[in-house]
Amino acid sequence: MTAKLDKTIKRELEVDGKTYTIAIGPDGVKVTEKGRRNGPEISWRSIISGDASLNESLKASVDAAANP
């Protein structure tokens, strides 16, 4: 059984020695470095539609072109 996501759930994650807070809520997902307020956020609509994947691919190609 699954439960409705009707309130924000926060979890801690360590990546490369840095600690991050992951907030999963009804509006989407937000990742912030522990102790900070701002960080990348993505809506569920963007994830489901594939816009998130498209955005990441575009960013990677721009970075590759800028740093040959």
C-alpha cells in the first residue's frame, strides 16, 4: 500500500563528504546543502513530463561546448 504525499518529508543524504537535506513534498523535490536555505528545486510536473531530463541534457551539451 502507498500513502498520499500530503506533507513534506525531509531526509538527510551524504554525497562526496557533504551533507544535503532532501525535501520531498506535494509540489516536488528540493535539495539543499545542510545548513542552507536555497537549493535546486524541481516540480513533479517537470519530472513526469520529461522536462527535467531534457533540461539536464541541454545543460550538459552547453557545458561541453563551453569547455572543449
